[in-house]
Amino acid sequence: MTTRRTLPDRRHCETFKLPHGPKNRTMHVTVGYYDRAGAEPGEIFIAGSKSGQDFEAVCRDSAVLLSLCLQHGVPLEVIRGAVTRNEDSTPSTIVGAVVDRLGAR
């Protein structure tokens, strides 16, 4: 097992809206970075528009798992290759959409 790399107490972050799913539901994503340039993500938070829904709970838990992967050194490209995709190679899940957005930076 690799050692978990902790984020600095004060860190650069960005928040953006990301529409996803058949209903184009707007998700709010916040990404915390290891460096001031915003080149290396280390934590992800995903919240939906309606609190208390099962879908939002899955999004929050997925963000925790994604954050742990990043903090344990799993490259973003490895995660990108592992997520489920539709026939047209678009991401099937909000996690895939977030990973694609981060990879496009």
C-alpha cells in the first residue's frame, strides 16, 4: 500500500458547475489542488442541486473515493481509462465527467 499524500492546510481550489445525466442535472464540483498553479488535483467534492437524495449521496461518496485515489498516487489518466463510458466514449457517470473535465485543463 502506498503512503497517502496529504494536502497542504491552505490550498488553491476551484468550484464549477457541471451538467450531467439524462436530465442534465447541474452538479457543483469543488477541486482542491496540491499546488498553487492548480495542476495537481488532490481532493474532489461533488454536490447536487437537491440535498438528501440518493443520487447526491452516491456523488459525495464517489468524490471521496476519487480523492483517496488521487492522494494515494493513482494518476488521473489511469482513473480516466477505468471509468464506465457510453458508446460514443462520453462518461457514463458524474465521476467520469469530473475526471474528463480535470484532464482537459
